[in-house]
Amino acid sequence: MSMRMKRGLLASVCLTWLAAAAHAQTRPPPPQTRPVIESYVELAWHGYRAAYEDALRLQRAVDEFVQAKVRDEKALNRVRQAWIETRPSYGRTETFRFYEGPIDFGKRADGAQGPEPLLNSWPVDESYIDYVRGNPTAGLINNSDIPITRATLIERNARDDEIDVTTGYHAIEFLLWGQDLNADGPGDRPVSDFVGDGAAARRRVYLKVATDLLVENLKFVVDQWAPGADNYRARFLSMDPRQSVANILTGMATLAGFEVAAERLATPLDSGSQEDEHSCFSDTTHVDILANVTGIADLYFGRGANYQGAGIATAMEAVNPAVNARIAEQIETSLNLARALDHPFDRTLATPPGSPQRAKVEELVAALQSLARLLKLAGLSLAVNIVVTTEHDD
């Protein structure tokens, strides 16, 4: 096909898409969307509550470790395991992001903003927090002129650069594991880093303050989705149904096509650097990816822990069963590919282009971007138009 014909075809497709999108905005949403919206707020509440409860268990483990008279490798490993066990529940909630909801609303006039940057920011400049190879006095922990407090960590989080992360899961992860300098495993911070006075004492304080802040921010989001309150949940239920459905699909499609496919998979694959991994210090990136894809699947089908509601699939089966079947198939494909990722993920990054390990990641990237495009088609079927980045910028 000539380039002129390709451009003509692309223009035709774009015009068709724009016409369909414009038509969607003039149609009322189908009645099947109301149960979907009501199930969505319940799923968000259940999901964030599970993440909060897991974070409470991490907090208890950290408190025991920090307050113990004797700290050994077994004690540190118990805290590490508690951190690992917090991740899947939070990863499944990330499908509730990306539309100015309570987790990631932009900065307001009073300076307030959603807590997501304090919860899950990455990548992390390790030297901003603590010592790194070649610089034994780096970071806030080694600067005794800076108090380690809740206010300090919040104020300094991404203050000058987005990788200057001081709070959240990955700051805690770095404190627990240290730099990952091992090609075949996670970081290996010695427990002696937490024993004694000076920097070790400040490290214990940092670990506790960061964990307490994690719990605090998750509790904020839980409260915003709790039933029977004057909160974001109530506002979401009172929105124009078109806006509510658009928000639901925007979160799912953005997580699939951009955040996971482009940012969390394609970026580290392109750079080959484990510094670009999502959970690089603990080598649990594969757990994050599967949790994210599982969250999308659960939301689409309206299912959660001890809860079954009406997902987007319910409405789609009524208005466009053919597209619904395609989405269901693409979700299953994406789940299977996520389960099949080799781990630790940095082994894949170390392989040359064209390797079987890299091919698995590339196949998952393509599957998730296809899923995002299908979710946009679902939006048109449900009388809403969503605009989502689904391609990775090289």
C-alpha cells in the first residue's frame, strides 16, 4: 500500500472514530450502567480497605522491629515479607486511578493534592534517602541537620526532581533491602544498618515514619470511598452517569495501555536498567504487574474479595456482546502473559534483544495496549468517549 493510501486510510479511520465519539456524546448511557456505577464504588471501598489492612500488618511488623531490643536477620526478613504481602492488594487498586479521583487529584488552590505521589512514586534516587555504593554519607538519613519527621518527608518528596522520592512503598522497600546490586536476586541490606545509634537510629526512625505515613494516606482513600458519608463516593454516585462511566474506563484503559504497558514494562525493557523496574530493590516487579492486570480484570467483571457486583462486562453484554467477548478474551490473554513473566525481572533486562524472556514482555505490552483500545471501544458502546494514551513514546 502506498504512503498516500495509508494516510488516506488513517484519516478515514480517524474521521470514523471522531464521528462515533461525537454520536456517543449525544446518546444517553444505557440503563445497565447504573448497577455498574454502584458496584464500582463498592469495589473501590473493598479494594482500598484491603490495601489499608495489609499496610496495618506491615506497620505492626515495623513497630516490632524498631522497638525490639535485639534485631537480627530473621527479624528484618519478617518485615520484608510483610512489605511483599502488602503489594498485591494495593496493585489491584491502581485501576481506580487516572481521572482526578481521591487517590490522585491534582494540586488544588489550597495546596492539597491526592496522596498517590506519597504512596507509590518511583523510580527512586536511592542517594536522596541513604548511602549508596561509592557514597557512604549520602541521603537524608546521613544528614543529621535534617530532622526525620512526617512533615520533612512530605515536604521533600519530589521537591526538586520526581525521582527524589522520600515516602511510600518504594522508599520503604529501599530501606528494607538497600540497593539491588545483585543480578540474580534482590538487594541485601545488612541488619546491622538498623543496630545502634547515629545513622542506624535515624534509619529506624525513617522506616517508622514512612510506614506510618503510608498507613495514613491509605486510610484517607478508604474514607473517601466509605458508604454513608459525605465524601467522594457520594459525589461519584451523583455525577452524570456518562462522567462516572468515562472515569471507570479511563482508569482501566490508562493503567493497561500506558502505566503498565509503557511505563512499567516497555521503559525498563528499552533502557535495560533495573533502576527503571517498579519494585527493583525487592525483585518483585512481576508481582506488581500481575496485581495490576488482575485489578483490571476484577473491575471489568465486577468482582472483589467476598463481593460480586455488576462490572462493565454486564453492561457490555447487553449493548455490544461482540466487543464484550473480545475484551474478555484480551483480559484472559493479558492475565496469562502476566503470569508467565520470568522473574526476577532484572534477569530479563539483562538478556539481549530478541531473547525469549524479552519476547514475553513485548507480547504482554502489545496485549495490554490492545486491551486499552478495546476499552475505548467499550466507551463508545456505552455512550461515553475516553481519551487515553496507549502507545509508548520511544
